[in-house]
Amino acid sequence: MIELDDRTLAIQRQARAWAQELKPLALELDQDPDAIHRHLDVAIVSYLTRMTVPPEFNPDPVVIDGRPFYGTGTLERVVFAEEVAVGDAGMLLAAPGPVMSGVLVDAMGDEQQKKWFYSRIMEKPTWTFFALTEPDRGSDAGAMNTTLAPDGDDHFVLRGAKRYIGNAARADLGIVFARTRPGPLGVTAVLTETSAAGFTAEPLETIGLRGLRITAVTLDDVRVPAGQVLGRHLRATQRGMWSAVQGLNRLRPGVAAFGLGIARAAYEYVLDNRRTLNTAERHRLDRLGLRLTELRQLIWRSAIAVDDNDPAAGSLASAAKARASRLAEEATLEALGCFGPGARLDHPLLDKLARDARGVEFMEGTGNIQKLNLFTGLVQGHLRRD
């Protein structure tokens, strides 16, 4: 049984307190995704704008119980993400900050690129994006159509399209994956500014996770300075999809915690709003509580494996994410069932949780992808079969 140390318990307590500020804003953001601009002064949003910025670029971290917090540790992030998602998952996703792009910049960027990226983040509330998924191809790097071609000695040109990209329509900068040549070593990542000519981001209509402002991105001869191509100082095998996979392994425990938070919010909604439960309902709710605890332990284990560079980290992260996606859906539907016909109309917040839960499946790879990763871990001996 994993237990948190005093430092991680401190960020858990603070996140839980901050999350209470989000609940009254949840339905407002669901109805109007641009409402995030009206709430940038909320304490937790202020923290998210610089969460994951490394100490050398963040002179003013959040201080809790006398300790500075940067959000760079995976376990710290998953504990934080669960609590915030209980408050409102939409606000967590809508907030500005480095988020996914920061993880990849940290893994692949040279010192100059990191300084450029993080100075922009610290200058003002700045949204970023992470553009990997493509129309009709998903996140299959082998089938990627977006290209990065030389354009003189000092620039490259991006051509292609991305789809289902969070926050791209409100972002200032982010990362685009593209292909320079055929084969697994031909995929690379570049820092891109949305103000560049030829970059277009159109919001897509969604029924859940509306705060994320999912978009379709078109790259029509977008010029990129050579200095913004990530991983130029790394070996070819350490660039592109290899680094992307490492980054996704670091991010997936957080996505799993995000799903856990949605499931827990539904569970707690029933506890707070159903005065009496019959025996069958009490039994189902107790079982749901146990499943939440089991999933939390798996997520914490996967986060610790990532922080320790454990070979099992990727497989554990995939297992946690797959289980969290399923539990988020089942928990929200179970909660709706506790309020009978018309529950979605009578309990709009619970309806929102059920809609948001469906989106977890599509974040950082669907269940089938996670099961393939888990199977690979078993075959390679990274996981025990017991």
C-alpha cells in the first residue's frame, strides 16, 4: 500500500482546497468555454499557468507549508490532478500553461529552446498546444502525413493538418509533430507559434470537456526557424516519436488521475445529494468506493515508476489510463442511475460529469492502444503476470 509523504500530502491538501473554488464555475465554463478568460485570477488557475516550469526558469513558485512546488514530479502532478478534477475537469484543461508541450520541451529541448519557451510561459498567462493527432490517422506516427521540409539554410516549412488538438485556438505557441523522411526515425517535433502565416485553428463542437476547446489545425506552408526544431542536439534514436513516447508515459498517469477525479466527483455527488440509499444502491456505492481506492493506488504506482525511470513505467501508465477511462464512464452512469429518470435534467452537474467522462477515453491514446502497450510490457518482462 503506497502512502504519500508529508510534502505530497501538502500539495494534496492545497489542491483540495483550491478545487472548491472551481465547482461553482463548472457549468459556466461548460456553457461558454471562453469563460476561462474571466477567471484567470482564481488561485488554482494561477498555479496552473506555471505548473511544470523547472526551478531554473521559475523564480516565483507556489509555496505551501514553507516548501516550493513546481509540479515537475509525476507523483505530485497526479495527486494534484485528481483533486482538481473533482472540482472541475474542464477548468483544469482550459487553464493556460505549458502542460504537455512543457514535458516534451523538457525532454527534447536544448538550453536555448527551453529558455525561449519558458520565458514566454512566465511572461503572462500563455496557452500552449500539442499537435500529434491527424484526421483519419489518429496518433499513428507511421501514417503521419504532416511534413517538415527545408526552406533555405535557416528555416523549414510545415504542411499538413492536425485534429482534436486541445487549446490550439487560444494558444500562442505549441508543438507540432511532422515527418522529415520515411521510417520511424523520420518523425520530429517543432516549436510553432500560432501567429505564423499559414497556421489556422478552428474550434470543433464537442459535448464534453468543452473547456479544452478542441480544434482542427491547418498548416499551410508555415515557416519555422531551424532553431525551433526540437532534439537537434540528440541522437537520431532519441528524437521524434521516441521522445514523444517517453513524454506520453510521463503524462498518462496524470490523465488517469484526471479520469479518477471525474469518477470520484460523481461518487461524492451521490453521497452529498441522496439522503437515503436502499441496500442494493449502498452495496454498489461501497463497491465503487473500493474501485476508486484501487485505481488511485495503481495511478500512484505508475507515477512513482515514471519518476524512478522504471522500465515498467510505460506499461503501468497505460494500465492506469485504460482503467481510469472505464471507471470514469461507469461511475458517472452509476451516479445518474441513483437519481432515476430525468436525472440529467434535474442534476446538470452530474450530466456534465457523464459527458466529460466519455472524453477521457480519447486522451493520450484509446483503450486499445493502452492494452497493446500493456501486452508489450508483459512480453518484454517489465511486468509480473501474477
